[in-house]
Amino acid sequence: MTSLTKSRNHQGLVAQLSIVKYMTIEEVIPFLYEQGKVPAILVLDGIEDVRNIGALIRSAVWFDIHAILIPTKGSAQINAFTYKASVGAIKDIIICRESSITKALQFLKDSGVKLVAATMESSSAIKMEELKEPIALILGSEGRGVSREVLELSDGSMSIQGSKKVESLNVSVAGAILMHELYKIRNN
């Protein structure tokens, strides 16, 4: 217990509290529709760096994303480092953790939400007017991008134009740019 508490004064008791109260996507989507909102969900497919997740959470709050969907496996856990990287913004957004990202995405599709994957090259680009509809923006892992099974479920893709003088952008930077584009379109 001393190694867990980093103190000898634990009195034989240790408690661990979650930083966030997780919800399911099945709870969130009806709630958003009932409030008259057009859902905007950020899906993090295998992001492994807690600082990237924290930065994405901060950007999501800034750009009025309603909820973030994270898989329980293959993704970094929400912890104190994530909280710090989000600069506390994590308390201002709904976080959903799902054991099967593909089942959660299928639920979103069945609920009228368009699935848009962020890719390096956008071969099935989504039309700008579709971005005003209920949408889930999917960002992939830092090294591999959006997984094949998630890409197959997607309705379209978005990419960021640039000089290509570097291989790619950091996922939290790319996510912020794409969320900014969504924000501009959805608020005009």
C-alpha cells in the first residue's frame, strides 16, 4: 500500500476515483436529440498518447463538440496526465467509453449520424453541406491512422491540405484543424 499511496500514512486504506463519469453512446445520442442539438461527436480510434487525448478534449470543448467516444481497449486511459493536458476541459464534455468501437459506430450510423474519418488523402470526400448534419469525426492512432474496420464503416473522409514537407501532422493538431473547419461550417 505504501507504494500505491507514496506515503507510509495510509492507515491500511486506499481509494481510487475516476476522473470522469463515463456514459454510453446509447445514452448520449437520444439526450442530444431531445435537447434539439445536431450531434457532433469526436471518435478517437486507438490514440495512445494521453497528452494528445487531453489536447483533443480541450479543442473539442473549444469547438462545441458534444461528446468524445473512446474505446476501452487499444487507447490511452483517461488519467491525471490527460486531465492536466486538457487544462481541466475534460469536466466540460461528455466522455463515452465503449468496449466495441465498431458497434458504437454502427449505433451512431443507425441513429442518423454521418461517420467521417480523418485521412491523409481524402478519396471519398464528404460534401461540405453534409457537415451540418449529425456527424462523428473519427481520428486514428498516431502511427497507423484510422483502423481498416472503422474506415469501412465510414460514410466519407476529410483531409487537411498542406505542403507535405513533413510526413504528417500530430493527431491533436490535425484534430483541432478539422474541428475548426466543422465549427465554421456548422455555425454559418
